[in-house]
Amino acid sequence: MIVRIIFLMFCVIGVLTGETQAQLFLENGKETLAVSGGDHLNGTLLIHNTSSDPAEIKVYWEDFEYKPPFDGTKNFLPAGTAAASASQWVTFSPQAFNMPGFGQQKIDYTVTVPSVIQEGHYGVLFFERSSNATLSSDKGVTLVTRVGCLFFVEPKDKSKKAVIQDIKLKANSLAASFANQGNVILIPHTTYYIMQEGGLVLLRGEVNKLYVPPGASAPLEISLKKKLNPGHYTLVINSDLDEGDVVVKEIGLAVDASGLVSLE
């Protein structure tokens, strides 16, 4: 099993004059749970202390929301304050513990889903090292280090719907928006290609990954810097939503004798 390590935040208190090193890592940085109303699920996380220094750890929940332009940047919020919070559904134990140097700790969690779930619910379980401890190898610098596991609790019959819209030409690029019309967060992997008449593909590329909440739209931009000969072309945008779900948009382009590109 490939160990997936997520370091979500490093907060430094005081003035750092040398390099610092994280003490904690999780073997799983994301739990994606497909659930039905009334489900009762149990799971386990494993956290490691990578330092020889003992670590005093507290465990707590926070909500999170992806924020515009939906490039993966998050706002962290107190538990229960986000509209799509899963905080009331998740319990975990222990909520505080001590780890010896190079030690590890198992954390058990339970997810209790209400009788009806109509959309995705989310949050993050944080593991934070005490701010009172010091790293003996770092000249007495006081650090607060935390890592977290994202929870995606989504209905088994979730709706993954999206459209690519608001298409317009800009200088050397084509701009559009990816609109999430479903009931869960969508994380599309978007690629594109330009095809000339006859089916020959002239240009391929990909767009940065997006993290789009339900009801939100994220900007897409495709470079058109490569000069195209006069003629007619088709730009195909393909957004892979995982699990076999795909959004495809075909856009006609025309290039005149001066090299000017227009939408057809």
C-alpha cells in the first residue's frame, strides 16, 4: 500500500534562523466514504512521530471550504459552521495522547449518517503537536505542527453534473468556466486538444486541477499561443470526474488569413 502523506499546515512561533522538520505524518490524508442514509461506519487512522522527541498531540475537527478560484486553497472553519459540515456525524478517539520518539498511534473514528443524505458533507480531522514542546535538534525553537485527514462523506447515489460554459476568446487564450451542477465537490482533471478538419490533432494540453463545490463555477483557460494556419478547427475540452463520469465540450474555431481566431 502506498503511503500517502499530507502536511496541511506548519505554523512557526518566534523567529526561525535555521531549517525546521515536521514531526508528524498520517498514512492516509483523505477518507472518501460513499454512504446511504442511516449508515454507521467505523475506520482507523494511523499517525507517526518521525522525530526522537516525544510529542503531545491533541485531535480535533474543523470544517473546510474550497475558495475561489477553486485551485485547492481552503478556508478552515470551526466545526459545525460550514453549510456542508460533517462534524455532527463524526466521532473519534482518543482526543489527546502522547507519542514517544519514533512512536505511532491509532485513532478510531465512527461516522453516523442521518436517515437522509442529499449532498456531500466534509471536514478535516486535525492532529496538532503541543505548542509548549520544543525540538531539541532545532536550537530550542518552539513549533506548532499539525497534519490532517480530509473527510469526504458523500451519498452513494451522488449526482456528478457539470457544464463548461461562458466561453470567450482572450488574447492568446480561450476562457471558460466549469460549473458544478451536482451535489458533491467535483475535482475534474481537464485536458484538451485542437483538431483540424480531417481529424488530425495539432495540439494537446491540460488545465490545472480544480476543486469545485456544488453550485460554484471555476475558471478554465486554454492557451492558443501556437499559431494556426487559416482554416476551421475543433477544440475539444474533456473534464474527467472519475468513476467513469466525463464532461466533454466541443468548440468550433475559425482562423482567417491574418491569423485572427474567432468562435464559430
